Amino acid sequence: MRRGPRPRRSRPSRVAGIAGEASVPRRVIMTTRSCPCGLPAAYEECCGRYHAGAAAPTAELLMRSRYSAFVRRDAGHLLRTWHPRTRPERIGFDPGMRWTGLEILGTTDGSAFHSTGTVTFRAFYRGGSLHERSRFERVDGAWVYVDGDVLS
């Protein structure tokens, strides 16, 4: 049986040694930083596109993008995605707050076929967590955050 050409294997890069030492093989691993919302995609391909102005297709993805906006202190995105009747004048970020993770606990409705939806989540920060059920509605076809109930 005749085989095709062998696939090329990647080779480790060589890093020059110090003061004339022989170079040492070292594998170079290219990584992309995952999005703060917890999904495995890179920020630019995940929440970054919503921060740049694209509309989130579901209430859950809007919730994730809003969490990422808090992590990145993107007040513009938070205000743009807040319902006009409940939107504050401005966002005040706590300079000592460090968000560390997001866990989506459940959703109701909130898909392309709904006009309302809820997302229950736990957002972790250094020293604690916030457990909330957030309400979302569509305004002119786009999902927006309305308000939320803090849960124990």
C-alpha cells in the first residue's frame, strides 16, 4: 500500500544560549487570552465584538458582555446596553474591585424568539461574589439590561 507524503511536524524553536552556551530547544506555544466572561473564545471574538457595537443575539450573551465590560471598565458598553427607563446617568467603578469569574446558573427565555428573558448568575470578585437574577428586554430589536434582584 502506498502512503502519501508524511505530514510535517512542527519543530521546537531554538533559543540562543547565554555567553556562548549551546542553544536549548524550547517549544513556543502561541495562546490567545480567553474572554473574561468565561467562554473559551478570545476576547476580540467573544465579548469584544459586542463592546465594539455588535448586538448580542441572546440575553445570556448580553449578560456575559456586560460582565466583561465591568471587568474592563467599559462604561460606554454598560450604558448602551441598559434599558432607557432604568439607565443611570453614569457608571461609578470601584477602583479596588477585581472581578475574577462568572458562572451562569440559569436562563429563562432570552433567545431570538423572545422579547424578554432572565439570566441568573454568580459573579466572583476578590473577597466574595454577587448572586443575581437579571431581567432583559428587547428595545428596537436589541437586548438590553432592565434590572436585577440580588439573591442570597
